[in-house]
Amino acid sequence: MSSVIPTISFKIVVLGESAVGKTSVLNRYATNKFYQKIEPTIGSTNFQKTINQLDYKIKLLIWDTAGQERFHSLAQMYYRGAKGALVIYDVQNVDSFERAKEWVEELRKQGDPNVQIALVANKIDLPDHMVDKNEAIKYAKENQLLFKETSAKTGEGVTEAFISLAKSIPLEI
Ligand code: GDP
Ligand code: MG
């Protein structure tokens, strides 16, 4: 006797200012590795990762950028069909938090109307957090975003961020 476990697939995109750690967070989640130095254009690889739930599997198709975010424009196809997004900022970089807000707006305009978004505060292993955490939490609440803290370097919070986002996506939309 065998039973077939249903699998549901979601496209997830990663957004945020250049150098906030998008590719690093993905690498940490997908391969559990961290690199001190990455070429900004490395990425654009799409990862797949499956989360096993009790009675179904969630397959995440995770898209990274190839550095086009530097020009503050991403092709429409990047957003198309995305059910979830991680919008990442660097806790040491206030400007990257302001940019994250712009990415959220852009995504809401260009993307799927039901896209679920997690605002991600990355690089929490570093000292001197310049972005006010309470302000970020408040912004996330007001805009119906999840709020997650991560370090791609230590791995803290990374898996949790993806799983929370995946679970927040309605199964049928
Ligand atoms: P991206 O341009 O947003 O894809 O950023 P990258 O993933 O290329 O990372 C930019 C730089 O930040 C690289 O030197 C990474 O090693 C570093 N970095 C990324 N995440 C973290 C982190 O959580 N902690 C620390 N200390 N450095 C990080
Ligand atoms: Mg990158």
C-alpha cells in the first residue's frame, strides 16, 4: 500500500537593496553555507526547497536576483506568480530599510494582489543595529507583513523565516 503525499509549489522572490544579504540568506537556507565575499551578480540561481508538513509538502521555488536591484528595477517576470516574498534589509543600514519599504510598495503594485511578504532584518550577528527594531515591527504590522530577524552568517532565524512565510501563504488563492 502506498499513499501519495500532495505537493504544492510556491514561487518565492527575494527583494532588497544591493548587499543586504539576499543571496547569502538564500545560500544559508538552501545549502547551509555562508561566504564572506560574493560577487553581487552571483545569484539569479533559482533554488528549490521542500518543506514537509504532516499531510502535504510545500515546494518552494526561490528566485534570486542577478544584481539588477542596483538599478532599482526588476523585470515584471520576476514578480509574476510569486506567492511570497522576503524583503530584506541590513540592520546596520538605515537606507536599506527605507529601500525595503519601497520594495514592499513596488511588490504590492506589480505583484500578485495576495502576495505574502516577510520583512527581514538581516545581519543581526553584527553590532550597532542602526535600524530601530520597534519602528520596523510597527511598519510590518501596519502593512500586514511578517517580521523576521536573521543572520545568514550564523544561520539564526533563516529557516524559520522561510517556513513562516511558506505557512502564511493561503493554500488556494
Ligand atoms: P545581496 O547583494 O543582497 O545578494 O547581498 P550578498 O548576499 O551578496 O551579501 C553582501 C555582503 O554581506 C557579503 O559580503 C556577505 O558575506 C555579507 N553578509 C550577508 N549576510 C550577512 C549576515 O547575516 N551577517 C554578516 N556579518 N554579513 C553578511
Ligand atoms: Mg545577490
